Amino acid sequence: MNATLRVEDINPDNVITACRLAVRPEQEEYVSPVANSLAEAYANPGIAWPKVVYAGDELVAFVMGGFDPDSPIEIFRCGIWRLNVAGDHQGKGYGRFAVQQVFDEARRRGEKRVTVLWKPGEHSPEDFYLRIGFRPTGEEVHGQRVGELFLD
């Protein structure tokens, strides 16, 4: 990670570039396209927290947290809803940086537990989330495993 990393809101200047961000072809079945995520964010204002990550001047990742402390479903109160790292930029620490931004926002909101869901499989993000420190809860939702991480 040589370039300076920063996180920004989605805005008119970066939305098209964000929607063009593509993961590796073998990962496409495990994560929604950014455009779909932005539609979900639009439908969940005040809950969805969509951001883009830049390395220098290049948009390299998209992350979306979800913060709904009143959700009747505990795993949806504070979590990572999406993470897309451009296929040619994976393995450079950008995904870890993006996830850390969700953790920081969760702390700002007074949250102690962050969840994430992933579809298991050969090219699943499961190993990535486990390396970061998420632990499976044993729950499954819509065929996806639930992981949790408790913040310091």
C-alpha cells in the first residue's frame, strides 16, 4: 500500500466510476455489483452507509455498512453489507482498510459488535473475513454464513 488511502461518500463525480468497479470474474457470484448496492442504499436511507475507497486518485474499492440499532433482527443492527475490491487491486490491503472504516464508524456510533454475511464457496470472501478477525456464529441467513467481530 504505497498510495495514500482515503474514504469518500458516493457523489455525482464518482458514482459512475464506482458502478464500473469490478471484482474478479470468479468472485461475481459472491458479491452484488456496486450499482445494486447503491440501489439498496437509496432504498435504506439513514441505515445504509455506502463509501468508496481511493488509493491516491484511483477508486479501488466500495464498502457499505449497515447501521440499524432498532432492527428486530440482531445481525442487521451493525454490519458490513458489501465489500467490492477491484479485481486488479486485491491483495494490497484496500479491503482491510475499507472494513476498518466500517469499524471506525461503528465505534463512533457506540456499537460493540459488527456482523458480516458471506456465501460459502471456492472463491468466497470467507477466508478474508476470518483473517480480519470475524468468527462464524453458526447461523445462516438465506444460504449465507454469519460472522461477528467484537470491537475493542
